[in-house]
Amino acid sequence: MTTARASIARLATIAAPPAASRRRAPTARAPAARATRRRAPALAAPRARSRSLASSSSESKSRHRRGGLDGVATRAVESSSDAPGSDASSYVIPGEPAYPGLYCDWSVTPTDVAEVWSYRVSLSSVALSVLACSAAAFAPDAPVNLNAAYFTGAGSLGVALTLIHMYVDPIKKAMQAMWLAGFIGSVGIAATHPDVSVPAFVATHPAAVWLVGPMFAALTGVAFKEGMCYGKAECAALFFVVPATLLGHLTGVGSEGFEKGAIVAWCALIAAFAARKYTQEVKDDIGDKSVFIFNDLSEEEKRAWTMRARERDPVRFARMMGEE
């Protein structure tokens, strides 16, 4: 504003007669100088606030596991004068596509790519484990170490449940708890019956479904999430086939032919599910990353972001919060 006033003063000096110009020149420059002197302390305050907020943002970066802020994106957060989550550019990498989110724009980072591909590989390992263990139902004499295949798949499912992107964290934690219960049950069977594999023991002891069942309930939850989010028919079918197979075996309602048919369907569906994951774009597997970024903020940071968002664009804020 000081520069604008000085420019206007100079234009007025040029347009006025020479005598008037000489009389008014000191008057035009004096306010500008005084304004500069008055505003000098004010300019230092935002810099101090920027340094303070930048230091606080570095503490909260560690919580942004889903944000995957690295490289240029991390430097953008450190240099931002806003708190984490309030500046869309903080989560956009220059030169990379920016995707609009509910809370801010964001880019896919190398960390995001690594997590998504690890998730997909984990699901592929689960599918291979199911195929290997199911082969024993049709070829009992096949030279397959079922326990090795079984626990490889079980461990891979645990990794997938850690990397899966879910907005509702309590549901994710519940699925992880079910996996842990089923995994502990499986270890218990292996420890108390070392002469037989876990799949073979469950096949001949239907009540053992109670021990391993929670882990497969977690797998059913993954299928439900994938089916709901991406409209995948094989996942929707898995959501029914997996519990039907286990419950049929537990209750003895299903015949041997029914169980073998269900196992074949299970193998085909989970193989299709794992294979089709590689056809998705990485950003689609992530979902809306801004939701994870916002959820990782502290309550104080969330309140600060909410106040700034309301002041910056009241209409968009009301629409985002469902107030319209």
C-alpha cells in the first residue's frame, strides 16, 4: 500500500505545476516514510508466527503416516505459514498431479506408492496361500507344506490389514483384532498338534473353525470394503462365499460336495480379486488422502484449520460440513 501511495504521489507531482510540485513533494514523501516506519514492526510479527507454526508443523508431520509427506511436499509443509492441513499446497508436489480432496488438495508420494503396492502384494500372497491350502482338499498326497503356506498367507493378511486405506479407523482396528484372534488360534493349533497342519486339522475338526474363524472374518471385511468402494463383483461374492464355507463346515450342514464346490469358488474369486488390484490406479487405492491427513491432526490443529476454512470460504465450508 505504501508503494501504491508513493506512485500516486509521483503522478500527482508530474501533473501539477512546477511550483506546486516543489511545495508538495516533501508532504507526499513524509507520510510514506512514516507509514514504512510504523509498519516495520508489524512485518516482523508474521515472520515470527511463521517460524513458530513451522516448528509446530514439524512435530505433527510424524503423525502423517497416511500423508506420506516426503521430498518437496515435506519442505512445503515446513515453509508453510499455516498449520498442517490448512494449506492445500502443503500436500501437493510440484510437477505431480494434484487431486482435490475434502479438506485439501494432495499428490501421490513415493511413500503412498510403496504402501499401495505392498498392500497388493500382500493380497496376492493371501490368494496364493488359499490356493495352496485348498489343493490339499483335492490332492491330499501333494507335497505341499501346508503350515508354511497357511502362515505365510495369514501373515500377509496381517500386513494388508495394516496398509489398507479405511476412513473409519475403529472398523480397521476391529478387523485387525479379529485377525489377531484368528492368528493366535492358528498358532495354538500348530503348537498343540505339531503332527498335522492347521488346514488339515480344521478339515477334520469342524469345531476348530471357532479358533481360526476370526481371521477369515477379517478377510471377509477386506472383501466387503473393496466391493463397496470399487464395485467389484468378485469381492461382493467373496463376502458371502467365505462365511458360507466356514459356517457350513462348522455346523455340518454342507455336504462334502458342497464344501469342495465352495472352495473352488473361493479360490477363483480371491485369485480374481488379487489380480484385478493391479489394474487400479494408485490414487484410487488411496481414496481421499486429505481425510487421512485431517484425521492425523491434533484436536487443536483441527479446530484451527476449521476456523481458517470457515473464514476463507464460508460457502465451501458449509457445503463440506453438510450445513447446506
